[in-house]
Amino acid sequence: MKTTHHKNANQSAATGQKRSRNDAGNKVTVVLGAQWGDEGKGKVVDLLATEADFVCRCQGGNNAGHTVVVDGKEYDFHLLPSGIINPKSVSLIGNGVVIHLPGLFEEGDKNEKKGLKGWEKRLIVSDRAHLVFDFHQVVDGLQETERQAQEGKNIGTTKKGIGPAYSSKASRTGLRVCDLLGDFKDFSARFKNLVRQYQSMYPSLTVDVEDQLKKLKEYSERLRPMVRDGVYYMYEALHGPPKKILVEGANAALLDIDFGTYPFVTSSNCTVGGACTGLGIPPLNIGDVFGVAKAYTTRVGIGAFPTEQLNAVGELLQTRGHEVGVTTGRKRRCGWLDLVIVRYAHMINGFTAIALTKLDILDVLDEIKVGVAYKLNGKRIPHFPANMDVLQKVEVEYETFPGWKTDTSAARKWNDLPAKAQNYIRFIENHIGVPIKWVGVGKSRECMIQMF
Ligand code: GDP
Ligand code: IMO
Ligand code: MG
């Protein structure tokens, strides 16, 4: 029998033209959180977005909160890629993201009042992305109450409906953008089924179905011009003329559903694999993977945090660093930099370089500690424990550095930094085994020292 199998495997899916593995197309640059979130990903993306053609979100929802300061104006983004500020780039919300439509439009309108122009024309939304409904958000709250009542502790979610929406996706009852834009009668029937399903689990859940459907219909018309087949859109972006494509991670490695501090995590893959599955792009097209890490550690919500400082140091980091959640307004828990977790994030993501942010917050400290290893029963362990009870028990081994006690906020190049700060940075770089490409010393765009 004659087979044409091998010939076809090398052909472009879209045009049928021959393509070799060396001609894989453009590479995407991925920016990922290396701790428990809020490392300053938005700021790093904003910096790179000034030259980008596309900025994409691949996972998470409006649980993320990314602050970007441009020309003294502070914008915060939750669902919109931070690159939306750049009038020359296209922003894309990929299939791996879960979208709460009222939240999306509210966010756009709010930022428009601050001066963001034309965002709806620059936004592309994948037709495969799942929708977060208002009742998912209510259920998120009910689940938290239930956890508190049953286990004596909750997760401390953002109550944005993220867990319930990804649960609907995984249980194959979720509804996607393409469903909303398809036959509305069919969509309505499936929506009603989904509501009934949740009401059987949570009898106290009340949903005004007709009102919800009316609103969804309105949103669908506003959304329609932005919707594309995300896979084909990315394919064209990767295989057209040279393009700069950025992927903005949301949440972070230690909040990843598979690799994070489960169950105190979010419900998506915030590590590098999420870029492929959340956009529909091959691993071959992944280029640089930049890890963003704060010069200390913070965490919002519940869960183990080995280097947490429940003392004056933690309070100082919280107040000096303005460590308050962008999405929930909760105070972030603070502690020393934990290199065990950053190395663990590197094992999973294979960072090609690191952005170390908020060095300036450490400027006033007499001494600075860095967690370098975990010990269990007096013995160093080489891995990051999966079990939260074990993680709660680890003893952290620290390196102590003298503080530089100098204001670094005006530093713009490596040589402007005090020797003791340089020493701190070099130690981190050597310990993780990844070059540090940027050091952040302030909120705005220009406060980022580029090392190479
Ligand atoms: P993201 O979720 O990773 O995008 O980070 P967030 O925006 O939630 O939190 C980071 C916060 O730190 C924001 O308020 C930023 O404006 C701020 N920030 C980022 N980099 C620096 C820095 O180098 N120095 C200082 N002082 N603030 C920074
Ligand atoms: P960015 O992108 C910090 C945390 C929540 C909670 C847990 C689960 O700004 O870094 P969820 O609502 O996702 O079900 O909450 O995850 N969390 C974040 N913490 N920054 C984030 O995003 C976060 N996204 C989720 O606080 O503990
Ligand atoms: Mg944030």
C-alpha cells in the first residue's frame, strides 16, 4: 500500500507548503512568576511590550492583578494582558484563560478612564476560552465557607470564580466563548443545565437565569468583533514575517495546580507548559523563559511559607513594599527570599534569565537573609516537598548578608548599585544558576537596571 504519511507530516498545516523543523517559525518569550505571585510580572511585560507585536495571556483569569506604572499613572490589569498599554501591539486572551465578561469590560472601561485608548480594537479573544459566570463567583465564596466549616481553614481564594470555572471545564459542562457566539438557544439550554447542576450541589444558590442570559447576550455582541480561532491566529503570528510575541504568565509557579503548594494553589498551570496548552502553540516555538522573582518573598492567602517573618522584618517588608493584593486588597504575608522555591520553579520552567524586582525595598535593612536549603530532622533535603504537612515542618537554612543601607531607587546601571547589593545579587544568581537580566529598584519603567 502506498503511504503519503511522511510527506504530509512536514507540511504547513495552513498552506500545505513544505516546512522543516529548523523553520519552526517565530519564538515566543514567556514571562512567569517564580514565587507565589505578585513578583512584578506586569512591570516586566510592560518593559518588553514596548517592542512586542503580540502580548498573550495563556492561563488564569481575573484572579491576577498586575500593576504597571507609566508616566506616573498606575494601571492595574486583571484579565487584560499588561501589553494592552502599547498602542502598537495586539493583546490576546488564549484558550487557557477563564473569562468573566462583566469583569473584562469593567476593567477595560476603568482603565479607559485613566487614559487607556482603543483597547477593544487591540484585543483578540480565543473562541476556545471558557467563561466564568457570576454564579461561579458565588460558588467560589460558598466553597470557601464550606472549607472553613468542614476543615477549619479555607484557601483564601480571590473569589473570582476561578476554581469553579476550571472545574466546569474539567467536568465538561463548561461553556466557551464559541458557545456564547453560536446558537444562543442552545447556549441558554446548556447554561440552565449548568445552573441546575450547581444548585443541586449548593441548594442556597439563587440565580436569576433570565437576567443572566439577557446580560450575556449583550456582552456577546460587544465581544464578537474580538473573537478569533485562537490556534489559527497564533499559527499565523508564528509563521508570518518575524514578530515579537510575548506571553504574560499570571499567578506563579508555587500556585500552579500541579507543582504549587497544593491544595493552597490556583486552578491552572502557571508554569511553562501552560503557555503551550493555553495558546495552542508547539514547544518548539518557546524561546526565552524569563522568571520574575522579588528580592524577598510574599504570599497572599493561606498555605505553608517557610521563610515567612511574623515579626518586625515582615512588617517592614509589607509596609515599605506596599504589599497589598491588587485584586483583593488583602495584606500580603512577607518573608525572606527563599531560593529553594526559586530553584524549584527553575527546575520546572527552565528559566533562561531572571528579573529580580523590588531590591529597593531592602535598602534600609541592617542585615538580609536568604533561605538556601530546607532541613528535615536536621538533614538537608534536595527536593521541594509535595506534602504540605512536611513543608510546614521544614527548617530553613539561611545565608546572612550585611545590608547596604543606601537608597538604590535612583540606580540605573549595575555600577550605580552599592557593592553589598551587587554581592547580594551575584549570590542569588550563582545559587539559582540562572543569569539575572534585570534588577528592579522602583515602580516605574525606567527603574529597571538591565544587566546584559
Ligand atoms: P504581578 O502580579 O507579578 O504583575 O505583580 P503586582 O503588580 O501584583 O505586584 C508588584 C508590585 O510591585 C506592583 O505594585 C509594582 O508596581 C511594584 N513593583 C514592581 N517592581 C518593583 C520594583 O522594582 N521596586 C518597587 N519598589 N516596586 C516594584
Ligand atoms: P498575580 O498574577 C497572588 C492566590 C490566592 C489564593 C490562591 C487561590 O497577580 O501574581 P484563586 O482565586 O486563584 O482560586 O485563589 O491563589 N492567587 C494569587 N496570589 N497573586 C496572584 O496573581 C494570585 N492568583 C491567585 O490569593 O491564595
Ligand atoms: Mg499581582
